[in-house]
Amino acid sequence: MSDQNHPLPPFALSLSKGLAERSRSHFAPLSGRLRLPSARTVLAGLLFAISTPAFAQSLAITGATLAIGDGSEPIRNGTVVITAGKVTAAGAGIAIPPGTKTIDAAGKWVTPGLVSGFSRVGLVEVPAVNETNDASARSPFSAAIDVAPAINPLANPVAISRTAGITRAVVVPSTGTGIFAGQGAVVDLGADMNPITKPRAFQYVEMGEEGAKDAGGSRPAAILTFKTMLREAQEFAKAPASYDGRSKDALLNRIDAEALVPVVTGAMPLMVHVESGRDILAVLALRQDFPALKLILAGAAEGWMVAPQIAAAKVPVIAGGLDDLPSSFEKLAATQSNVGRMVKAGVAVSMGLMDRDEGLQLRLATQQAGNMVALNKVPGATGLSWGQALRTISSASAEAMGLGDRIGSLKAGRAGDVVLWDGDPLEMTSAPLAVWIDGIAQPLDNRQTKLRDRYATPEEGALPKAYAW
Amino acid sequence: MRKSATPLLIAALLAGVAGPAGAKKDKDAPAATQGSSVEPENPYPSTYKAYPGTATAIRGATIFDGEGGRIDNGVIFLSDGKITAIGGADTPIPADIAVFDGTGKYVTPGVIDIHSHLGNYPSPGVDAHSDGNEATAPVTAHVWAEHSIWPQDAGFSRALANGGVTSLQILPGSANLFGGRSVTLKNVPARTMQGMKFPGAPHGLKMACGENPKRVYGSKGREPSTRMGNMAVNRATWIKARDFQKKRAAGKDQSRDLGMETLADVLEGKILVHNHCYRADEMANVIDMGKEFGYRVTAFHHAVEAYKIADLLRDNGVCSALWGDWYGFKMEAYDGIKENVPLVHRAGACTIVHSDDDNGIQRLNQEAAKALGAGRRMGIDIPDEIAWTWLAINPARAMGISDQTGSLKVGKMADVVLWNGNPFSTYTRPNKVWIDGALLYDSANPKLRPVSDFEVGQIGAGDVK
């Protein structure tokens, strides 16, 4: 909040956060990337003097309706304490260390920063403007594609999503050549130049109707392609030097074969987009050939039909949430109760954006979750409790990525990603009052708020609108 | 994983303006002219008849009347398909009728979506169902959206059960400058389009500004490929239309021309113009074009930059049909902001919340809530009952049906939703929906949930969706 009218551009903020992060060595291994060019250190130091609010400091938020994000229900008069960029305590009756800056949040709500379970944020500025859309490519490469270096932390949808309380996101590439899209990442949405929480967090593959199309036109072709490519990766792993990848029979070049090795060994999760019940079962069956596969299902509009099998396989699902139309033949049984029914069956379910504007509208997460709660009052429907609903857009998304111990909840030890809301966060009339990422207060202005302020009255003033900024 | 490009449409005319003359033509009246130019008055007439209802009252609910009025602990009485009484707790109702306890619940007029493609881009969205854009020429004023409507689109029932939608306008897509005629439907399942057609509703004309027409035809190497090309083709078409209309008005014999008939009806105020247009500068051009040729735009649809020219829109009496929070998916949507709806509303211009989407139409109340909250945060404190006009009387006026529906006034169609809480809450859903007094959705009765022909016998048929 303190940066709302900050005179410096986001880049300046980024440098100062970069400095702060250097002092937090525990975060460096998360991305493995050098977070600040040393040549900029002096400049950053200068900027630091101006932009101190960007630094992590100990902070306690008290008196709020507090939701931890782990599925538990919100508690009244809760407190969360953030120290050195991490949550150190959250709950009722928490002792606040002396000297801690305290924010009175009486009448307000506090949640963990929300984690979008499926997005393309940072890969896209304007989806229909090809030059700004890095989600997919017609390329000689597929599985080896790595979105992490291409994430643009200054993309406007990043700031717009941050302003809405989204602090982390799973970023998913889409297919351009064949069924594998490449390696997705988990990012933070902080106002800095270091967005990567976890690069190469998973491999992405299409296996339903889309997979059939990508494989040339049929599901059997997609399955055969998948198995053949994974076997080629196994060949590569056995003898990298002798794997050619250029023969007529090879489907994978060397680079893509290498990228699929951790998928076959289970070292890297494999996110599979699939919607219908029968396709889900076909994907689960792939483990008969490749037992180590660490599967994540994305979509699963008909997951409720095979929920016991998904639960037994211990495979997490990232669902679209509100699908309820037979919008394709693989979604004939789609219902808004899908998420609730899967959760009831013991499936770990999170939610993301599957159908449109995945690069832009991460903020719809609260609407998806709120509607899960609404279903509880619809006879015959299966919804989620409020706490479970929040979990699907916070800790469950983090856990699907294997990051449940780092982000997605306000349990002690998690990143200091916290949102202070002016009301119930799952109501569409509510909005964040403040957002912290790694304990750092984030600016809540963006291009949209600037346009709003410029046109608060449409008429020109003493000078044209172009002078109002 | 993205659906086909958002079909974006066009058009509409006006709120606050009287319904178009000729909206209720007598279908049996003789045509105005004889011979080769005989133009039937109403060749695809509505066959919709209200389903039987029972006299019903709701007591104790909070009522938003759709015109900005609010009654706490109110009473509403429906009989013979009409609203027969509405008022406070002491409103008299007959003793022998069904009475629902509305305590803790809300009553509103049915939601009206001015911009939908249910039926012409139905589910499942396979190529065989792509019937919204006759994208073979930039001027297709001769096509009628109603001839693409597939009544078995499951989207209609979702809009009813989850969204409380009772009337909706189906428009042609936005590939073309002149997309064709729209049609207004009652959201009642039927075997035929005619069985859904809103009796007496005027047709609309869908027009489109901007990127879509110039992209679709520019990519084919033909005009228009620029915004100036868009305007030039528009103007050339209106010149022809005025000639046609003058001859027709003078009773001169001329061959029938379906496109020109539509445009002549626009020039005579019988068909309402619904103009897909995102950018402020383009809307200003279109307003001037209307003045050049003597017609008026009823509503700009998808007007994401309406907030920049809210004064101009107010002064010209043009409605804006808007999303709650869509932005940025294409260049002309880049400047979309959440405060668009409240800013246009505050300027005194007619404001409508629309969907253009088979999911969004299920949650128009929540889209309005987004706008309401964004407005309040910037100090535009619009009461809930005023905001409901965005979903009720304002779209009804812009569709030319406000004398029949769009608010809870005595004598109007009993198109009513009983919500299980405040409809601006995410946690609220329709409890019951009446259309013309017939109870067509009841959340407590699994049999009062329509299942389309497409869904019947399929997995999930009859499930709570």
C-alpha cells in the first residue's frame, strides 16, 4: 500500500527487492538464478534509500478474520506474523514479538496470497497480438521448451493479478508442435525482475481431444506417440552419447529426449490435460508402462465420474471449476459439482483458468472458489466449505506443484505472501487493501487504476487527458 | 485449451427511447406494396405461448423492482402470467393461493442478457455448430440470427437455472460490419426457434467496429482491411439503404432485397442498432455516421472504452452494454477497466451488463457485483437496487421490450427470480424462476430443471449442473 503512489517505475522496485532477497539466502536456491546483476548494486543502493517500503520487515496483522488456506475455516480476531519474509505464526492468541510493526485489521480479512493453479501469466500481454504471446510455438522443439526465462514480470496482467490478491501462479505453456508443450514454471507476481519461484516445475502434455489433434487426429495416435517418446527418452537416458534423434524413426530430437528423462524417472511432474472420464482412466493406465510417472491432471471436467480411481492413484487435479456445459464431447458430464465431488472422494483438487484468458484473468480465482461455496445451498449439488474453497486457490495449488511447504498457506515457515482484504475475499465486491510477497509490501496500482483515475470524469480539463498522469 | 475466439458482436440502440415504431406489426395486415416487392410483415412469427402457472405470492423478501426501486419485507403476487400486485408487507393477497416465504431471500425481475450467442454458437462447440458468423462478406444485413438458432443448446437451461435469465437477445457474430438481424427470445425450452421468440420484440441489427471485420476480410485480401475501410464500406452501404428506403416509402416497385429491407427498417426506426464497438474513438465515429445517415445506435456492445466518452454517450442517448471485468484479450480491449460500468452509470448514460458468453450468462449478477464493488471503492456508491437496472429495465429498453418485461410493475410479464440470498453475493443462486408466471425452475424440484434433447440419454443428463 505504501507504494501505491510510488514515484519510481516498477524496475526501481525490482532492484530494491533484489537487494532484499540477496540478504535472504534461503530463497536463492528456490530459483537457482542470480537475482541481481552486481553491476546494478550501486544504483540499487541509491534506489533503496528512496524505496524503503519495498524491504521485508517484521510485520504483524491483527484482529482480522483470518484464513490459513489449508482447508481450515477462517477464525475471528486472528493474527499473522511475518518475519524476514516468512510467516512465523498465524492463528488466534499469537504473541507479537516486541518492536514488530502492527497493522490493525479489525473488520477485515486476511488470507495467504492466492496461487493460480493454471495460468499463462507473464507469457502473454495481449493474447491476440502474436508478438506478445509466448504461450506456444511452431518450433523444432517441444518438451525441452522452458518458459522460465521468458516470463515477463512487467507484463500488465502480472500487476493486475497482483492487485487482485494473486501472489503466485503456475505458468503453463501450450502446445505448438506435437503433444508435449514443454516445461512450466511457478512464479511470483511481485513488482520486481525476479519472478521465478520454481523453474521447470513440470512437463505439460495434451492427451484428450486436444492431444488427439496434436498427434495427427486420434487418441490412439496420441497414446502411441506418448509411449514412443517416453521410450526414446529412456533410450537417451541409458546412452546419451549414442542417441541420435535424427533417424527417420526417431520422434524426439536429442534436446527433447533429454527433457523427458526426468518425466520418465518421476523426477519432474507431468501435467496432463484431459477432460473426459474415459481419458482420465487412460492416462492413469500409462503408469502400467511408466510406473514412475508423477502425474497431475489438468481440466478433468468429468473427473467426478472416476473420482475414486483418481483418489486411489493419488494424482492431484487442477480443475477449471465452473465448467458445466457439454461444450465438447469430452465434457458431456461437466457439472459445477465436479470439484466438490472429487474433494469428497479424497482427490486433492486445486483450480485454475482452463478455457480463456489464462494469461489475464487470474483474479477469477476468487469467483471460482466463491461459487463452490454457493453450491452448498443448491439441493443436489456438491460444493465446498469456505475453507476448502480457499484451499483450492492457495495451498492445494502449491501442493500440486510440490511447493506446499513453501507457499500457499499461512502456516509457519511459508513465504510471507499475505493479502489483507476489505471484506470476504470470495465476494465479487471485495478487493485487497494490501498485498505482501515474501514479506514485501507490493504496489497496488497498475495500468487499469491509472486509466480509472484519468477518466474519473470523462470531460477534458484545462489540458487534454494526456497530461493527467 | 482456449475456445474459439470470443465471438464479439455489435449493436444496439437505445434506452430511454420509445420502442421502435412498427415493433408490433399485425402479421395478417396486407403488405404496404404489391407485386414483386411484396415484403411480408412477419414471416417467421412467434409461436410462444406462456405455460400454465398457478397464482403465486412471495412474502417477506427483499425486492429489487428492476427500475431502481427496493422494497424490504415486500410482497409480490403473480397471476395469469402477470404481476398483479407488488408492495410492502401489508399488500393484500388472496387467501387461496400458493405463498412462498421469502424471508432472507430476494426477488428481482428475471435477468435480461442483451448479448448472447446461445443457439447460434451452441454447445458442443463443434464446427458443425458454428452458425454465428456468415463470414463470407462484410455486409450481410440480409441474414437473420434466428435462422441459426438451435433450441437444443444446453446453455439456455444453464442460463435459466444458474443465472435467472428469462429473456435474451441472440445476435449474429462480429466478423462482419453488418452482421444481420438479431432476435429476442424468452428463455423457455421449445422445439423451434419460433417457440422461444419473444412476442412483439423488435429485431435488432448487429454491426461491428474495429478489429474483427478488418481482420477477417483484410486476411482475405479484400475490403475492409483498415478501420477507414470499415467506415467506407459502412457509409457506402447506408447510401444504398437510404435509396432503397426512399423508394419503398414512396411505394415504388423494386425487387425485394433482404439486406436493404433490414437497413431500411433501421432508417425508419423499426429495427434497433446493436453495435459491437470497443474503442472510444470508433464509437464517436459511429455516432457521427448515424447522424450522417439518419439513424441512431441503440447500444454499443463490448464498449470497454465507454468510460472515456461517457458524456458523449449520455448526450447522444446511447446505451453501453459492458462486461464486468474483461480486458486485454485483444488490442482494442487493452484499456478495459473494472470501473467502466459505474463510471458510465455515474455520467448518467444508460448502462447494461452483458455476457457474450455461455458461462458469463450464468453469472451476470456476479459480473454486476464486480462493477458495483469497483465503483464503491472509488466513491461511486450505487445502491444494490439501482445496480439491478443494469440487468433489467436498461437492457429491456434497449431491446424494445420494456413495456412488457424488465421490471416488476403491475401488468408486466411475470418474469421473476426468487434468489436464496442477495443476488450480488457470490454465494447466492436462483431458488425459483418464473417466466410469464409459469414456474420453470425450482432448485428443490429435480424435475423442474430442463434437459435439452442433446443431453437427454447422455451421461450426466438431469444432474445438477
